Amino acid sequence: QGHGAYLLEEKLADVFQCTLGNIASDQTVVIKITYVTELKHDADSEQIRFVLPTAIAPRYGSPWGDNTSIQESISYSSSTSYHLDLNVTCRMTSSIQAIESPSHHISTEVNIDGDPKVAKITLAEDVTYLEKDFILVVKSLDLDVPRAFVEYNSTTETNCVMLTLVPKFALKETLVELIFIMDRSGSMRGEPIQKAAQTLQLLLRSLPEGCYFNVVSFGSHHDSLFPQSQLYSEVTLTRALDHAKSMDANYGGTEIYDPLKWAFENSRFDMQTSVFLLTDGEVWNVETLVELIRTNVEQKKDNLRLFSIGIGNSVSHNLVESVARAGKGYAQYVTISERMDKKIIGMIKNAIKPPVKDYKIVWTGNESEYDDLDKKEAETKQTINIFDKNPSPPPQDPIVTDSKTKQALFVIPPIYSGVRFVVYCMLAKGVSPNKEILLTAQSPDGPMKLNIPLDPVMLQGSKIHTLAARKLIRDLEDGASFIHKHPKNKGKPISVSVVEEQVVYIGITFNLASKYTSFLAIDESGNRSVGKLFHPEKREVPIQGTFFSSYTSSPRAVSSYMGPPLAVSSYGSSSRVASNHFRSFNARSMSSSYSLVGKSPLMGVARSSKKSKSDRTSSKEGASLDGSSFSFDIEPNEENVEESKTKGHELKLNFKGSKIEVLYEFLKFQSFNGEFNSASFYPCFDKKEAKDFKEIGIDNEKILCTALAIEYLEVVMFGQFKDECEMCWEKANKALRKLVTEKEFDDVLKKARDLILKWVETN
């Protein structure tokens, strides 16, 4: 009939494809996409992080299930003719303190129309290509304060509550095993592996006494520093530091499954185990990894947690967040231009604390819906004749698929100090939330409780409903929804058809593309005469990327991946090129909202890449990128290495300066148990030997050095790098308390502080 057809479908959790059909000659096509997302947690307090996906880097392995065709659908190039235009309007509920982008150069206009809560952001570059995700970090007052919002949706006639806060609490440390799994595949080459190795050194120096640790490296193969985790000591620390200094991205592909499996199988069963996965996340087989993690977490109960760190400009958020969610940890992200040490140190601080358990949120006065179900059920059941000659078939209990309160995520995510906590609850028609939302939990140090007043202003619209609906779908797909956990469904198998039915209902109600819902639009506008049928022309648009240097020296596709963030297959009756526009807007979470309007061509279907030879066989995690296995054998440039070493030796650090390089150098003087006791320590303070400190009256050299180090970190480094060095500072305090009496402790520190302050003030 000559009508236009447009199909939007979810290929994978983070890959969507839009297909355009029957585009007429000289026709302009405008595609408008609504992108609603939770704003991600950032390491600093009072900060949120907005990510607009514009690129997905090449991924290792093969898509699973029915999505293997994705590998053949995209090509990419080192240069393209299209670019990104972006205008951002940022509205907060309190004054905006700072706005920055770790990914792009931006121009910022604040205090719009005299309102300190509104800012506008544009790209500062003349031309911006879609080669990396656009990231915006906004700092605003009171972002971390506990809040509860209720939104009324006039279409569904329902209320939905959103609870958000950044918890702040302190728990005692526990005996723990820490396993660091480092991605050393070819895609980590350059700054990513350098930053990861440097950060690992800081982490190793920050570990508490009494812990066990190990380091696992992976690529096409994997190996470990120790056969099993070793007790933290001066010997094991020195060996681990040497290992970290020698790290390079020379392990080939990205086989994550086997190193994770090895780490779980070789972890200790007599203490809490925390696993840290540092990766650029460029793999397809997310579901396989999630199932592996979930199985092991269930086996070890509360004694296994996994934290993930996504490194790079186009990291797979689906991988990084999915594995952290399955591992009952949380995820953090760092771009090439950001430091990762602060973010991972925060994870270490939470990992050495015991897990919080037995969460419960009271949303309404109808929480008794699940209470006394067994009693009511027993009262309504008929008595069964023990001797019935003609017994009737037992009645089939239907699966309960409705509830007055639908919490998402139903299994409340773990609470960590300093990490944003968000939970939704969609209420049935006629049900209103309490004026205060009650959150309770149980820790080894005692019960935990918080009452969060409900915001008196009721929001109107569907954004919070949509965010909650996406979480409900995730719960259903993960087998952890209110249906799976309902007391009346206990012991009953929840069939795929039941899950599909619920996902379809939610997807249609809130216009969400999912595993079971796609959206087809027919354009019947205009009268078109249909001549004859012929094979449509397919326009191929490559994806811009700087990914090639990470994998291979030649600009060819080494992996298949879907374009950013939408792949479009254009079928038309003309050879003329359609003009495409990408628009993303109305991203809102918590107290902030964004309006984003940008344009870029939508990606076209591409030919499969040329196969490359392999020197190493990939493991069972997945097939190769193009149907064959492959490897990366990358050697560092010896001249650059030597040049760097020479410059490093010539550099004389000023220890009065608050710089991260100075901090790293200073912490080299600390031993594993927190003490500072080294002859090379004194030149930091322009002294040659211990007797040069005679003026402060501390005779014991070990006490002198440790006290000076404590005050140096506090006076010089805490202002800018407190999070990075706080664990080392705490270790030093514990060490000093072992060296002096309680009465002497404060006196020694005061003497050391006076000297440090005097030293800082002198030129």
C-alpha cells in the first residue's frame, strides 16, 4: 500500500534497534526518542551523574540466544561525516554548586533568569563526534538528603512512590577476604590499564591488617598472584605491589567467566569475601555471567559480595550494573579522564564492613496484605474426606499476579554508606502512601531505622511510574518480582508465559520496549501510488569510534556491536539519503530533571566484518568476534618506557603540594601494619636524619615517623584527598596506639602537628 513502517525493539538489555521502512524519495525522517533514566551515583557527596549513551564499543564474544544476528548488523569507521549537537537544561531543587563533564568540553550558563537552581549546558567544541558517551556531573545542595516523592498518573489512576537517599552510617570492620579481578585485555591498553594498575597499588596499601587478599588477571586466559588468597603482610604486600607495577594490557580477549568462576571456587568459606571486578565491560555474554554470580552468592549466603568498576568512555553499563546487582554490591564508573582511586577506595571501605540484612519498607497502611495469609487460607479451606471412594481432582491454585503494593526492586538492594539507595512502589488504584515511609534493617551492630517524610507536593505525570515499571520488568526477568516472592505463590513454579504476560502488560501500559514488547508504527499520511515491488536499498552508516587502537593496529572491525544508542535499518524506495535526527529528553530522577535535545544520524545496518586470524583460542565464554577466535599480543614501546623512567627519576616532588602524585609517593613509606619507619622518610620534611627532629621531643624513631605521617596526611592531604588516604591514615593511627599509651597518644600527635604546620608555613 506504500505506507511507511517503523519498528522499535529491544535486542538486548542495553541495545535497541529501530527499523524504518519504505522511505519515499526526498523524504525527511525525524525520530524522537524519550529517554528516562535514574541518575547514577557519583563518588562525591551531593553529586549526581547523567549519562547519554552515544557509542557502544566493540564487544568480545557473541550475543546469546536469538540475538546472534546483531554481530552482522553493524560496521564502524575511524571517521564519519555526522556529529552531535547537544543542549542541556538542568533544573535542580536547590542551588547548583558545580557542573562538569568528564567526557566532553562544555560551556555552562548558570543562574538562568536569576534562578540558581537552573543551568544550561552546550558543547564547547566546534565538531563533536559520537565516539564516546556524554557524561554530566552536577553538584547541588542537599542531594543526599532522604526524600520520598509520590506521583499520580491520571492515565492509570494510580500513585507511585519513589524513595531515595544516600545513607550515612558507621559499622565495625569485619574479617574479610578481598579478591581483585583485573581486566588486562587488549581493549584496556593505554591509560585504562595504567590507571587501574596505579589504583591497585593504592588499594593494596590501604588494606586493613588481618585481611586476606589476591589479585586475578584476565584476558583470553587468566592467572592469579597467589594460588589462594594470602594473609596481608609485608611480604605479600611487596609482592603484590611489584605485580601491580608490571601490569600491562597484554592478555588478549575478554574472557570474564572463567576468572570469576575461579575466584568463587577458590574463595575462603570462613569469612566474608568481597570481589572487585575492574573492566571496560566490552562483552556480550552478560546473562551467563549474572547466572554464575547469582548461583555463587546463593551458595555462600551473605558471605559473598561483588563490586564492579566500569572503565572507559563507552563502557557497557548493562554488564557493570548487572554483575554488581547479582553480586549484592554496587557499580561505579570512571572515564579515561577521571581518577578511579577515590571511587574504589569507597568500595573498599564498604567491603570491609559486614552486610546489612533484613530490609523492610513500610509504604502504606495496607502492609498487612501479606500478613496472616496462612491463617486466612486455613479458615477458608474445606475439610478433606480421608476415605473418599470417588475423590475429585485437587483444585488448582492460580498464580497470584496482583498486589496492592508492587515494590521494585522487590528484593531491596543492599544499603551501603555513601551510595545512593533508590526503591519504588507502585500502588493499586485507590491506595495512598503513608505520610512517612519507614525503612528498617538489621546490622551486626544493632537494628537500623529511618523515617522519611513524604513530600507534601504530589507530582503529576508518568516519569516515576515509568522508572518503577522498568524496575518491575527487571524483577520479572530476574525471577525476583512480587509475583515470585508472594507468599501465596510459594512452592509454585512461575511459568515463562506468566512472566511474559506481566511484562507485556507493563510494557504496553508505560510504552517500554522490552524482551517481550516492541512498537510498530504505520505512517498512512499522504496518497502514494504503488508501482512495482522490488528489493529495497539498504543504507549502511558506519559508527564513529576510537576503539581500534585498543584492539588492533589496523582500522577494521574486531567485534560486532550495536550503534549508539540505537541501530536503524533504513529501507526505502529511493537512493536518496534520509535526514535523521536523534532527540533525547526528559531524563528525570529524584529531585532533578534534564531536558536534552541533540541530533545525530541513527546508525544503519552494516556488513559483517572481515575475519581475522588468531594465535590463541578463546574459552567457553563465547565465540569469537567474527566467528573465529583471536588474541591481542601488544608489547609496550621500550623507548617510551625508558623515557618515562628517566623523567621520573629526574622529578623532585614538593611534598608540601597537595597533589595525587605526591600522595602516592608519600604512602610508599608506610608498611603493611600502618607504621612509617624509613630513613628515606626524612627528606620529605627537608631533614636528613632522626636527630634533626630533636626539637619536638620524640625520641623513638618509629613513633616519630608515624606521628609525623598522621599529621602530614591530615594537614596537607585531607583537604583534597581525604577519601583516597583516609584508610592509610586510620592504619597509621592504629599503629601509633600500639606504640604509645593512651595518655601519650594526643601529646605525641600535638607535637607532630605543630612541626608539620610550621614546616608548611616556611618557604
